[in-house]
Amino acid sequence: MVSKQEWAADPLVQVQKAIAPVQWLGHDLLINASLGIAQNKDTLLHFETAANMLRDKGPQLMRGYGVHIAPADLDAFGTAADEVDTIRRSFIQFLARPYETRAAQALHQTLTKELLPTIDTAIDRYRGLFISLVIERQHAQKAQTVETVKGLARISKQIFFISINASVEAARVGDAGRGFLQISTDIRALAQSAQSATQDLSNLVDDTA
């Protein structure tokens, strides 16, 4: 189970936590302005944080985790960050003047038709990059597990055949080899159990493909 600390340190969680609030804070600002409610100046800092996450910190976090960020991805994140910066400046100008319905409607249109789809796309792109890495690592881990299972299967087979040879030799010497015959029989049974367990493990790996 993932701990709270591990969850908080997850790069994708950090990216989404910084970017996602922009999706509703703009509408909150417009609603409060229409109602004459004093604006919290710190609200606009979220836009600055989101732009920084999109442009710089997000790619850094992902790279630190091993995610490859292609130039096209960086360009897309940079474009999204520019849009966030633009809407932030628009809000600063809007809030500095007396409330204007037309200006509010224009901002609402920009938020709904331009910024929100851009933010959704950026988050989806970050998710895609992160999930691709997770899947790649799972495939690599599976391949390593398959090789380990194959190695165990070879060893258990070798032990099985060695125990058969030992039983034959023990039977050949008669009473003198009786004790050794029992040991080789036990070893053969153990080898068969190991083969069965190895097959179960192999089936489990196949089921998780």
C-alpha cells in the first residue's frame, strides 16, 4: 500500500496538484467579482504556480523519475504555460478596474473555450508520459522475472535427473545403498515440488501480462 508520503512525492500527483486548480479558480474569480466580493490576491499566485509547473518544474520532476520528455512535449507544455500567463495578466487587468459585464463574459469565454481544454490536454500529456514509463518498467520487470523462473526450472530439472541417477546407483549396490536410495527419493520429490511451484509462478507471470 502506498503511504501518504510516497503519494505526495509522486511526480504526477505534484504536477496535477499544481495545475488542476486553474480549471476552477478562474470561474471563482469571475463569480466573486460579479457579486462584489473582495478577491484574495493569493488566488492569482495559483496561475503563476501552474505556469511554472507546466514550463519548468513539471518536466524536471518527470525527468528525475526517469520519464523522457521529447521536444514536442516541452513545446506543448510551454504553450500551455503561456496561455496560463496570458489569462493571469488578463485577470489582473480585469480586477484592477470596476466590474464590467462584457469583460467578464470575454474572460469566461477564454477560460471555457481556450484555457480549460489546454489544461486538460497538458495534464493528459503528463499522464501519458508517466504511465508509459510505468508500463515500460513493468514489462522490463516481467522479462527479468521470466528469466529467473526459467533458471529455477532448469535447476529443478537438473536436481530431478540427478536424483534419478542417484537412485539407480543406490539400487545397484543393494543394501549398502539403501539409505542413499531413500535420500535420493526425497530429493526427487522435492525437485518435483519445485517444478510444480516454478510452473505456478510462470503461470502467474503470464496472467499479469
